[in-house]
Amino acid sequence: MYSCRSQAFLFSHVARAYSVSYRYLFARKRRPPIGPGSDYKNSLGAVHASDIDYALGNFGLNRRYRWQQADRDASNTFSGYVIKFVKTGNPDGKNLAVWPGLQAAFQR
């Protein structure tokens, strides 16, 4: 549901924008919680806003989940893109794979 609306917004923006637009699909499954509910074996998947912990790298502040080194590694990569995008408007940077942007077929 969110993806369809987001896609429609993105393509509408790309058609009218003067610059490149970027998108991502965050699909990393959320870790099992610690404490009540910790016996729940099947995580809900990439739930709404679960990308925020990875973008901000704040695993030390969110102790509700059993974070692993793979989560920290994914966070280091993802936050690198986010930081570069905030600073320059382009997520591509040193030691990061190229993140293709979307742009209208015509140049203004």
C-alpha cells in the first residue's frame, strides 16, 4: 500500500523536478525483540520506519531489539548514503556503490 503511493508520488515528482530524484526500498527484516515477546520467532519484516535505526546508526539507543554485527554493517553503508545525500543532494560517494537516480526524459 505505502509502496504504490510512494511510487506514484516519486514519478510525479520526477516528471516535474529540475533535479535527479532518488528512491530506496528498505527490506531488512527487523530483529526479534528483547524482553516481552522475545519468544516470537517470526519477525514482521521491514516494518514502517524500521529504516530509521539504520539511517541514524542509533542501535545503542534502541535496546529493544537484538542487533547483530550485520545490522551495524548495513547501517554504516546506509547512513553513508544518507549523510552524503543530506550534504550534497546526491547519495553517491567515496567507497559507496553508485545509486542511480531517476530523472525526467527531457531536460529543462
